[in-house]
Amino acid sequence: MESRWSDAQAKRAVAHYAKGGIGEDVALRTYTARLLGSDPRLVLHGGGNTSVKTRMRDIYGDDVRVLCVKGSGWDLATIEPEGHPAVRLEPLLRLRSLDKLADEDMVSVQRSNLLDSGAPNPSVETLLHAFLPHKFIDHTHSVAAVAIADQPKAEEVCRAMYGDRLACVRYVLPGFGLAKAAALAFEANPRVEGLMLIKHGIFSFGDTAREAYERMIELVTLAEDHIAGAKPRFRQKARVRDKDVANGELFATLRGALGAAAQGKAPRRWIFDRREGAEIEAFLADEKLSSCALRGPATPDHIIRLKGKPLMLPHAARDTLENWRESAAQAVRDYIEEYEDYFARQNRRVRGIKKSLDPMPRVVVFPGVGVLGVGKDKAEAKIAGDLFEAAIGSIIGAEAIGSYEPIGEDDQFDMEYWSLEQAKLGKAPCKRLAGHVVAVTGGAGVIGAATASAFAREGAEIAILDLDEKKVGEVTKTLGRNTLGLVCDVTDKASVEAAFARIVESFGGLDILVSNAGSALTGMIAEIPDEVLRNSFDINFFAHQNVARTAVAIMKRQKLGGVLLFNVSKQAVNPGPNFGAYGTSKAALLALVRQYALEHGADGIRVNALNPDRIRSGLLTPRMIEDRANARGVSSSEYMAGNLLNEEVTAQDVAEAFLAQALMQKTTGDVMTVDGGNVAAMMR
């Protein structure tokens, strides 16, 4: 590793934060915390913590010593000064005289001594930072350091590598006990520059922000060099892959197996995030190496997001797809049963005081394919993937120099079910469409974009499909970094199949299709060229058949049900002059909707349609609105509000109607009008 400290950047940080009344100590603390947090080899997703001891004035104007320590919920990569809440130091130091301290009391003392009562909870390792005398303290779960910490004889390895520069601390659950143990380890040799927490991670400290940061970089580099100098003891083999089985088939099948096994114990729908690469391939290729992951988490901090171990799947290339499907389903059932046995066993140990968390895996080790992070949404799945990738690095490093030996089952349970650790995950309510994957065709248009936004608001993962690459990028950007944007020609079967394969590989499956793409071609039906009529049917009928057929195949493979939603148009039941090509193709589409509803209700697939009218969009352009208003002798605004309610219907109204249909659990074959009231278009 190399230090990324910059005198110029440090000065800019001090000057920048000074404008907000932030002192130099906290400004530099923020600067180096961000340096640590921006390197995934050191810190990932809220891991690690940092602190600085300084002086501030309280509400009375008194100058008091405070510990500014990372607050719960803050990520070092993006932390701001308020992410290091100030706690009065003297009351924290007094706690060391106690023989024991309950977690609840520790939290209470820390919160009651915050200078700002509205600040976030200080880190669970606040007392460790407080009990050490150093001004700046850094803590990371470095990939290389964890490989050292997880050795059976970690103290011997550390002594050989670091001499007396580092003190080792036996494994203790974070909190009061660990803080006292760390202080004693330091006091046994006050010359040390840091601590190695066995089975946990590494600390460095210094009189300045730069000194603490660069000591961390140097200590981790020594660990990296030690590992690099060892000859890997795992076998390197080429990845075996069944070219006849697409990832999409495997992922949709696995997603269905997870949903079937949940049985009310957890959500039925899960999102995947696939990882591959040279290190992961080496890990997967050696069964002895990959089985190391079953021993436990690389660092205890991972267990709340990864569980104690991953789900190990059979190799898809070594069996028929049908046999693999049953083997995978059995592996999921076995995983859940083993987790429930683990909980029952451990809960008896703690006298039955805990309530079981959901038993579903958060990581899937998938030979021949890669590693899957699993989450209730894409963000969760990505976090799981990131953390397990880091864990793989630690496992490979640990096995290269010795043996991977993380914390045992008792300690895993204590950490997983520790209330202070669970609090890190937060208690945000689950949105109505969390875990659902939604594909919107014509997604870059006005109606498509509004619809995608409405579904995203309810927690769904979104795939935008459209021909216009630039607009796809623009809409995708507005919906967040986890949105998938795809250029797709829905009239081309191969293009559709490729796009939907990408959706399944990106998220794991598909739950809702909004088949929205269309085109309004005009002309008298007796005069319209055959080519124009065929083009109208290609986009307004066959394109819907292309996406629906592909979506149904995925949904049937998942066996989780699903929803097909179609933008039909009032033209299907109330045709207008000069719209024959559009109206006849939309009438055929309405028949298609009913056919899908009829034939796939038994698969749990609900099929519904909307009949919107007069929506400002790519179909109904300003010029078209003006022409049709002139033909009726009314203004454009009067034309757009020409309905029973005398109100213009918007793309947002269509989007909300699609959302309502998706949420109606017992409705299929429905055709909903979104036109403000048009008697001639009312369904009978």
C-alpha cells in the first residue's frame, strides 16, 4: 500500500471545514478517515472506525476534553465532521474503574455525555478509543491484516513480522471488555504503534492524523508483503463451465428455490449481485480452499451482513439442468435447516433469550459461475458481494501463510445476535415492492420514465429498455446507480432475449413487466400502405408478444408468480379516424392481454392492461395535439381536458395506475381506463 496523504489536500480540508466553524483536529480527522474509507482493501460499507481527542466548548462555554469518534451509520468513505460526534472524555475514562458494564449502560453513558444530544450513537468501540491515550486512532478490517489475525498462532506471526511495534489483543466481543483488554495490551508496552485484534482487525495510533494514518498504511503493507512472500498452497485450476446452461436459467431457478424455501420465515423475493474475477476463480476452483468459508466470517463485523457462512451450491456443469435444479433446491433447504439448528443450539446456551433472525443465506458460492451477494434489494446484495470478496482475499492470504481460523460458533452467535451490532442495520420499514425486479419497455419515454420512477419509489429494482441510448442513460441516472439501462429493440426477438438475460444476470430474475413501448402511425385504413400497417403491428402487437413470452419463461422458471402490465390505449375499444393502423394493432394487443391472463393464471402470473388517452408523450406530440384540437375547433388545453372530469390526464396518472395494478394481488385480466372519463371508451 502507499500513503495518499497530501499536504496540499490536508490544508484545503482544514480551510474548507473552518468555514463551518470546524477546528483543525476534526478537519484532519475527517480527511484521513476518508482516505482510509476510500480504499476497499482497508474498509468497506461502514466498517472500521476512527477518532480524535481534542477540546471543545460545551453549552456553558466551558472548555472540555472530548473524544470525537465515528458515529453509528456513517461510512468512512464519505464521512463529514458531524460523523465524529463529540463525547465528554472524562466520564468515559471513569468507566475503566468498573469491573463490568452492561451494554445498555455503556450506550447510555456515551449518549448522555454527547455535546450534541441529537448526534448519532458513538461507535460500539468508543471505549477502546477512549481508554488508549493517543490523540488520533484508526481502526480497519484490512484484508491482509485480517489474514494475519485469523491465524491459529496469530501472536507468533505478528511477533515475527512486527517485533514490538504491535501488541496483540485476544478475541473479545467489542464493547467494554475489549476496551479494557486493549488498554492493558498497550500498557504492557507503551512503545507500540498499533494493536492487532485477534480474529478481528488492526489499530494504529499517533500524535497527528498523518502519523496514525501512515502507520496504518505501513503496518498493513508489512502484512501484504508477508503474504505475497509465501507460496500459495491452494491449487490453481481453470474454471469449469457448462456452456449450454446460461446464467439466467441458473439464477432464476436459484431465486425460485430461495423463495420456495422461505415459507414465511423471510421475504420470498431476493436480489443477486454476481462477482467474478481471477481471485474468485482461484477460490472456486479449489474445493478445499472454498470450503474454508464454512468456518466462519473473516472478521466478526461481517456476520450481520453475511451470516456465519455462505450457501455452497453444486456445480451446474456436472449434472443435467433438471438434476441440478433439485440439488440446488435441496442445498437451500439444508442451509435453512442448518441455520435453524444452529440458532436452537446457541439459543439454549444463552437460556433462550434471543429471537431468530431470518435463516436465508446472504452469499452463494457458485462453482463455475462466481459468487453471488444476496440481499433484500440490490444495495444489500452489493454490500454482501463486496464484503465476501474481501473475505476471499483474507481466506486466500491466511491459507497461503498458514491456516484460516476465524472465531468459533459461540462467538459468531454472540456477535450476530448482539443488539448493538444489529442496530447498525437500522429498522427502516420494508417498501411494498422491495425485492421485486421490474422491466419497463419504452422506459426512456415520458410514460415509461414516470412509471419506472413510481415503481422505484416503492422499492423495486428497475431495468429501463428503450432504443434511444442517450435517453436511456438520462433516465437511468435519475433513478439511481442500481438501475439497469439497456438499449433494446423490442421488435427484435434476439434483442429482447439478450436484454432480459442481462436483467436476470444483474438482479437474479424478473417479477413485473411493464410492456409500454408503442408507436402511433396514422392514415386512413383503406389507404395506408401495407408496410406501415405491418410496422404498426410489429411495435404495437408483436413487440409486446416478444417481451411477454420472454418474461413468462423467466417467471415460470422462478415459480414465484409475476405480473404482466400492458399499455394498450383507448383506441383498442374506441377507434378514431385516421388511426386505423394504431387502433387495429392495439385491439389485437388487447386480445393478447386476455389470452395471457387466461393461460397463465395457474402459474400465478397476473396480466392487466391500461387504456390511457391523450397523454403528452412521444406518441402525442405538441404538433399532433394542435392539429387534433384545430380539427375539433377547440384550444389545445380544451382538447387535452376533453373528458368527463374536464382535467388533463398526465403520464404520472398512467404510472400510478400501472403501480396500482401491480399491487392488486387478486386481479388479473383487468383493463383500466386512464382517460378522465370517455363514455365511448368505457369497458363493458
